[in-house]
Amino acid sequence: MEQPSPAAPGAKSGAVRALEVWLFRARWLMAPFYVGLVLALIALLYVFATDIWHELAHLSEITEAHAVALALSLIDLSLAGNLVVIVIFSGYETFVSKMDVGSEEERPDWMGRVDYSGMKMKLMASIVAISAVALLRAFMRMSEDQLVPNVELAWLVGVHVTFVVSALLLAVMDYVVSKTTKH
């Protein structure tokens, strides 16, 4: 009586192969998240435009401190928008599918080259910048002799320091991982 020959090394059963195909295709479930982020980007653009519109109506009365505060507010919205774009592009290309749109000249330099680690660092840099702008805005209010409660200032400083330390620790971890031997 002949014994069945063992399966070739690396061969998978039909059930395992079907499961892997199903799991691989499930990555497309992330696509609606990126569409939702595009809607969030539209909301940021709306807030940006309405802020400018309201301030332009009072342009003749604007003070230097108020102009700086407006610029900081618009920078804050711009940084948040950049953060959303980074997540949309990098996340989609990392977890869903490569984008085949636009010419090479139109594509941002980092697009297609930012891995998960790079995306984390870009996100943390944006978050640190956003918290720095919020802190700077509070200091600007103080320079206009507006009362900024000590508790609010302490929270802003604490959150900013936490983000800075977190970003530094992530950078150190990425550096250590890059120097370890891959298995």
C-alpha cells in the first residue's frame, strides 16, 4: 500500500489560500476611513475660509497682536490639514493600495516613500507644531493683557511637553529598531 506523498513545502490548502485572499481584500475596508478624512479636510477648509472672511470684514480695525493671533490660527488649521493629508496619502498607500495618479512632478516627494515609521514621525512633528501654536496663541493673549488662567497655561505646557517627549521617544525607538538585526 502506497503512502500519500507529503505536500510540497510551502503549499497551502484551499481553505488557507481562500482565507488569505479574503483577508488581503479586507484592506479595502480602510478606504471609507480615508474618504471620511477627505470630508474632515473639507471641514477644515471651511473653517479656514470663514475665519479669513470674518477677519477681512474688520481689516481696518485689526491690531498687530490680533493679526498675529489670526496668522497663528490659520497656521494651526493649515498644520491640521497637512496632518490629514499625510494620513490620507501615507495610510492609503501603506495599507490599501498604491496610488497611480498624477505625473511624477505633481506627486509630493515623500509620497510612496514614507513607511509606517516615517508616517508616525511626520504625524508627531505635526502634532508638536499644532500644540506649539496653541501655546503661542495663549502667550499672545497674555501679551494683550488678557487673563489666561494658570491652569489652562499649565495644561497647554504639559500637553506640549508630553508631545515633544513622545516624539523624541518615538524617534529613539525608530533609531534603535533601524540598528537592530532583522530576523
